[in-house]
Amino acid sequence: MERSSMSNPSGSKAMRFWPMALLAGIAILAIVGAAALVIFSGWYNVAADVPHTQAVYWLMQTSRDRSIEVHAVNIVAPDNLADPKRVADGAGLYAEMCSRCHLAPGMERTEISRGLYPRAPELRHGVDLTPTEEFWVVKHGIKMTGMPAWGVTHSDKLLWDLVAFLQKLPELTPDQYRALVKSAPSHEEMMGTEADHGHEDHTHH
Ligand code: HEC
């Protein structure tokens, strides 16, 4: 509001301002009150065997997608994601760390994959994420979904191996998948080599 109108002695502006302010205040209180009622009454069902309402689903999905996009913006992917050694190492890690939730070519649905909500997508069908977005998700996990933050326990190098494997996963037959997993070093071996030269690319976020 401009100074000249504030000092207008007629009072007509003020007479319009205060009822509006009161209405706005009441509206805000009503919204906060309704939210408190929903939260504290326990009305929203958090059970994983009952789907979200459309509105909550939209809210969570949209915040999730935007958050991943924005947080992955400054990540730079290594240029050797197609390196067969990376892909094979990633396959070994995937079989051990990811397949029980995300399944794999030729694999039956597991109990955990059937009970998770939101569902863990079957990554062999491909995902709508870029490699850097995949890296961010794998490293940091996703709150309130069961997707763990693997960066807590694994170096960036191993996480990029996983991302390298994810690029190949949609083309693999069950036999190719099994062969690739077999060709990978054991998890312990990979974690061991890690301890030796694991600090090479910890600059990414
Ligand atoms: C305990 C179960 C579980 C394990 C183990 C797990 N994930 Fe997930 N993951 C999930 C769930 C659930 C989601 C879906 C989250 C959502 O809907 O927001 C998810 C989402 C993802 C996504 C995003 C997919 C998309 O379309 O947006 C990627 C990529 C991913 N996981 C990779 C991995 C990798 C790689 C591993 C192994 C290192 C792994 N996950 C291990 C449960 C798991």
C-alpha cells in the first residue's frame, strides 16, 4: 500500500482493510484447524495394504519426481558406464542388494516385493530416470518408501557400477542375467577393493 493512501484521513481504506484481514485470519485458522483434525484424529490410514487417495498419491509422486530432478542436477556421470567390467560388477551387487525388492529377469515375485507400498518398480522394465537421477536415488534412497540410502554403506564407485548395470538390465534375458551375475566378484571382494581405492570419486553428491 502506498504512503499517500495510508495517510488518507477519510478512513475508507482502513474500513475495507480490517474486515478483509479478519476474514483472512479466520480462513487460515480454519485451514490449520482442519489439518490438525486430520492429523491428530488418526483419520488418514497409513497401512501399506490400502492405497493412497488420489490427492495424496499425486502430492507424493509430484514432490518425489521434482525432488529427484532438482537434487540430481549437479551430478556428473563417469564416462565409462558402458564398460563391461562395471556392468558385471553392478550385476553382482544388484542380485544381492536390489533384486529381492526390484526383482530381475527370470525371477518370481518375492514376499517383500508383494508387500511393499509404494511398490518397488521392476527395474528390468526400465525407468523414467536419467543415469544421474538413478545414481542420486540409489545413493540417498527415498523417504517413506522402503527404498534405502545405499550411499550410507557403499562408495560412489560401487553405486556407479550399479547404475551402469541398470542401463543394460532391460535388454537382458534370464540366462544373460544369470551369467552376468555369476561373472561378478563376490560382494566382499568388491567391498574389499573399495577399502583400498574407494576414495577416488567421493566428490559427487
Ligand atoms: C527394501 C526394498 C528395496 C531395496 C532392497 C531396494 N529398493 Fe529401490 N526402491 C524401493 C521402492 C519401494 C521404490 C519406490 C519408491 C517410490 O515409489 O518413490 C524404489 C525405487 C527405486 C528407484 C527409482 C525408480 C523409479 O522409477 O523412480 C531406483 C532407480 C531404485 N529403487 C534402485 C535400487 C537399487 C539399484 C537397489 C539396490 C542397490 C535398490 N533399489 C534396492 C525399494 C527397494
